[in-house]
Amino acid sequence: MRNLLFVLAMLLAVSCASTVKFPLSSVAPAADITAVKKTDKHNNFTINVTAKNLASVDRIAPSKKTYVVWVSTKNEGIKNIGQLNVRNAKTSSLKTLTAFDFDDVIITAEEQGDIMYPSGTEISRTRIK
């Protein structure tokens, strides 16, 4: 009985999440990037971006200092939601919470992480519902 409840709870949790895979990047072609969007009980949005095999930001052309993750919100424009820190090529991730509902997730390479608008090289973008 306990196993059945666990399986039902997992199905409910998965059904409330949207998962997408980013398209192949011409700047970082080996990168395998996914994003998961969930809504919590307070109507906030959790996003978890995971990148595997993403090149160190100083190895792309032109080299930059950090990867920044952006969301294109439904009513507030583009918002910086944090940085992907790539220490090695295996896996890097960013998990954060935002009050803004969004449809698009964008990753750019930037000179600094605390900027208000994307201005660097776009690595990839995807639409998530």
C-alpha cells in the first residue's frame, strides 16, 4: 500500500512539471541542456536548468566570464534568473524560484552575471510551457 501511495505521489509531482530539451547549440555543440519548470502551491515557478558537457565559458568564441540564464516572462519582459557555474564539462545546473510566469528560457555567455539584459553570445534557447 505504501509503495502504491509513493508511485501516485511521484506521478502527481511529474504531471505538474514541464521538461524540455534545448536545441543543439552552434556555439557549444557538445552541450546537452534541459530545463524543468514547476509551479508550487503559492503559484511561484521553480526552474531547474541542467547542462551536461557544456564547455567552460572561457573556451567559447569569443570567450566570456559566465553563463547567464534568462527567462522571457509573460508580462515583465526578460529577467536574469542566475548563473550556470561550469567547473568541469560533466554537469552544471541552476535551480531557482521566481514569481514571474515565463515561456522561454535563454542561456547567454556574458562578461558579468549581474546584468539586466542579455548582450553576450546566445548559447541556446527553448520554449517551455
